[in-house]
Amino acid sequence: MLKEFTKGIIKENPVFVLALGLCPALGVTSKVVNALGMGAGVIFVLLGSNIFVSLLKNFIPEKVRIPAYIVIIASFVTIVEMVMEAFIPSLYESLGVFVPLIVVNCVILGRAEAFANKNTIGASILDAFGMGIGFTLALIVIAFVREVLGAGTVSLVPIGSWDGVITIPGLSTSPARVFSLAAGALLVMGYLQALLKWSNMRKTEVKK
Amino acid sequence: MTYIGIIITFVFINNFILTQFLGLCPFIGVSKNVESAVGMGFAVTFVMSIAALATWAIQNFILIPMNIEFLQTITFILMIAALVQFVEMFIQKSSPALYKALGIYLPLITTNCAVLGIALISVRSNYNAIESFVAGIAAGLGFLLAIVLMSTIREKLDSEWVPAPLRGTPIAFITGGLMALAFMAFDKALLNNLIG
């Protein structure tokens, strides 16, 4: 049972290994706080859609299952949109068009199709948490690298009087700005994937 | 004049793949050879231009008059899914040759964020019907340009030696990053210089 939860985090990490949900993984990761917000939104939608798909799996006719899943997902995305706009408008602004685009995040439709419509509700919940956390962790890693190199800061959630931004001396005065732009995002993604692949290859070599 | 501005903006300055990160999945997944990249590019352009126009109509004739703009996400994605299905059926009946060329890419387009992206961006920029349509075509052409350039580079890369950990998607991302660097030369100043 626990396997369903842990597999999404490293072994089947949706971003680095399955290469799903790439658009938000690069589009919102110029700041760590955006990655956290996006991750929270995706975990919520994934949880909701996995629960409903696994509950309704015997009622949805085979032929119209994809549109049915899309309606379920879009409803949860609308909830996220409204809640985010009402309570954290600054985050809603900076995520911009990527909030409604959670609907076409292939991770969510992928899990509904590949997992939730074949498994029980308990397993689906664990799967949603595992995949959601794996997705969020991947986003945080990408955002961390990009923000540290590109702006010399790490912005987290503001708590009380602290504005939530850690400034790294030296880097923040002369950052490599390109990392916070589009080109840097693609480069960081490529090198992170290569790094992960390299470490996996080393592990299998050691086993031999 | 504004139409030229929209075209230059969406093809070069705000190129959907290389600056906005919309439509990355097919950009990485379907760019292994030029032929399929061209097919995917035209299919996306076609769907995007119609989708931008159709979602404009929904927004202005249904959602705003009935005051239900919060249903935007659901209606737009269903509209796009239905549209893709309809286009697929229409092409299958009217031109089997075109269907053979584009057919396998069409189902993938529903979950292509570029299509929903252009619909949302046109609505948020308050474009009128023709501007939405032009923006859809231009964004599609930008997608076509990027994916075709990428596929020609990847075909060349196939015959070169690449370090093992970088083979496959990592090198594709890095190539994309270098292309995005080149596209940084296109910015707002270019547009101002061209059309004042």
C-alpha cells in the first residue's frame, strides 16, 4: 500500500521521469513561492479527481470517459481558481494563465486514466498524494536552482512581519539573469534530467 | 497595423514554446523527425485559430450575457475537446489524405496547453473576433516554426555523439534552451522599431 505513495516521489517522478506536466514545471518556476503555490493547487486537483474518478469508475461509460474526466478535473480547477483569487490574489496574479491551465496538466488526466479508474479509492488517494508531492518537489528543485542563480534570492511563504525572501549575499547583486528567463528554464530542466539519469546509470553499474 | 503587431508578437516576441512554455509536451515528444513535426505544427495551427475564434464567441455571447464567467475553464476545455473531435471527423470525411497526415496528432491536441492558452490569453487581452482569430493563427505559426526548427536540429543530432546521460530528452531541453536564447533577440523594441 505504501508503495503507491512513494513511487510518485522518485521512481516514477511525474516531471523528471515520466516527463508529464512540463508546461507549468517551467512556466511558474522563476520563484520558489510560485512553485509551492502551483504544487498545492495540483495536489488538490489531483486528489479531487482521483477520488471522484475511482468512485465513479463503474458508472462512467467507457466511450465518454475522457470528456467525463475532463469535466471532473475542470470543476476542481475552477474551485482552486476561485479560492486562490479570493484569498491569495498576489499568487493568483503571478501564476497568471497557468492556474486555469492545470486542467490540461497531463499528470492529472494521466493518473485518472492510468491509475484511478482501475484502483480502489484508498489506493487512489495515496497515489494522488505521492504523485502530487513528487510533482511539487520537482517544481521546488527547478525553482530553487533558477531563483538562486537568476536572482540570488529564495522566496518562501511570508509569515508575519517576515516577507519570506532569503537574500544570498554576493549572488543577489550580480545574478545570472538568464536563469530566471525562458532560456534558463529549459537549460536547467535539461541538466537536471541529465543529472538524474547519470546518477541512475551509476547506481545500476555499481549493482553489476 | 495592429494585426501585424499581433502576428509579430505571437510568432516571435511571445513565441508560445520558447518564451511562454505552452505546448512543451509535443515540442519535446513529437520533434524527433521533420515530417511529423510539420504535421503536428499544422494541426495545432488549424485547431488554435478555430479555437480562439470559437472561445471568443462563447465568452461574449454566452458567458458574459449570462454572467457566468466563472465557468470559463470548464466551457473552454469542453469546447476545445468537442472542436478537436469535430475537426477530426470532418477531415476524415472530406480529405482522407490530410487525415492520414494529421490524424494521429489530433487527439493529442485536446490536452495541448497551447490551445487552451491562446483561448485564455485572447480573452484576457480583450481581443475582438478578428484579433482573436489572427492571434490564434500567429501563435500556431510560432509553434510550427519552433517545432520544425527543433526537429531539424534533432535529426542532425541523431548522427552525432552525445554523452550517455544527455541522450534523449535532456539534450532536447538544452537545445530548446539555446533556441530560446536566440529568440531573446526579439523583444518589444523590435516591434516599436518596425511599426513605430
